[in-house]
Amino acid sequence: MMNNVAYGDIVQLNPRKNEMFGGCLVFVTDVRAWGVKGYIPMPDQNKVCLNLRWDDFEYCGQAHFMTEEKEDLPEEETLRGLRLANPVLLM
């Protein structure tokens, strides 16, 4: 799996691994040893940024359009895999 995924690819979240976003398509922005970073675009809103392990998704293919260029991506603050505008501590 790891060799097939690159920046600009699309992966689909496994519904058994992620109840909230299971089945959604994720645009890959970075590939790491542990999995990928990516986002789900939300109409008329920001996007949901995720950190996904290799077994959290299935490879779908290459995106024809990305909403952000690779060099324009901000550094992400993540909390349990979701990027939040104002991070809060969940216990």
C-alpha cells in the first residue's frame, strides 16, 4: 500500500475504522512511514485534516484537482487525527 500513495492521491476512509468520516474521500497531502496526512474538503466551510494509518483507508486513485498547492499547506496542529482551528483537550 505504502508505495502506491503519493501527494495528490485520493484515499477512502474505512467505515469500520472511522465512524464519523467512514466512506469519505481524503485528498493526500503528505506520506509518512506510519501512514498519510490529508484532508476532506467541506463545502462553504474549512476542511477536515486527518492523520491516517495505513489500515485506515483504501487507495482510490489520483486527484485531478487539489484545493491547495503543496507549498501552500500550513503546519498542522492535530488532535486525535483532526485539525482544529482552536484545539481543545479531550479526556
